[in-house]
Amino acid sequence: MRLRIGEAVDLKPTTFSTRHTFNKKFVLDPYIVVKTKTKTNKPNFNHELCPYITNGKELELAVFHSTPIGYDDFVANYRIQLEELIT
């Protein structure tokens, strides 16, 4: 399987990002498990990988906002049924 992770559009700022900013432009520091990108609300990950999957039924992607202290904030997730990709 070849997987290309493109971009996310209009991600909503997290509570942490709105409280801990020095300007009025609330931007995220988004990342997914495979790559971390610069601060933006429209990240373009443009990452391609070829995972070997056995007995998998679902692919789940999650986006997080990297915070300097504590746990990173959850931003969004999406689930894709692998059956939909194959047919």
C-alpha cells in the first residue's frame, strides 16, 4: 500500500494555542505521527510512505498541536476503511 498524506484545512486552534500566544493570530504547531511541520492552520504534510499492513481493516490519522509543556493537544482525527481504498 502506498499512502500519501497531503494537507489539513482550517484546523481549529486549541485552548492551549489561544492562551499561550503573543499575537492575535492563533496558529497551531500541527503534527502527525510521521512528520512535524511548522506552525500553521493549513499544514501541508506532503509525506508518502509504503507501510506493510496485514489483517488491517481501518487506517486512523490523528493531528496534534505540539505544546512546549505538558501533553500535546488533540486537534482532529479521521478514519478510513481500508476496504474503500482497495475497491
